Amino acid sequence: MPVKHTPTGEVHKGEKGGSTGCGVNTKTKPDHWVDTSSRITCAKNGCKN
């Protein structure tokens, strides 16, 4: 399930409590991440493909 970074509004491939497709650790600031069903908007490798 995609996760949304709430401060920026960017949606990444990955999961809350783990890491995103582009390598961002979602455990660092867990309150900045929410599960979403929105389309992935991150254009970095790992998320976009």
C-alpha cells in the first residue's frame, strides 16, 4: 500500500513502519507518514517503477 508524506503531500511506494521504494525510512518520523490509496507521485527510482 502506498504511503503519503504529510508535510510534502508526496505519495511513495512502500509501507508505514518500514521504508519507501526510493529508500526513505518511515520509522524516523512515523507521525509524518499515513497509509493511502492515492496514486504514487514520487518520481525517484524505486517508487516510480
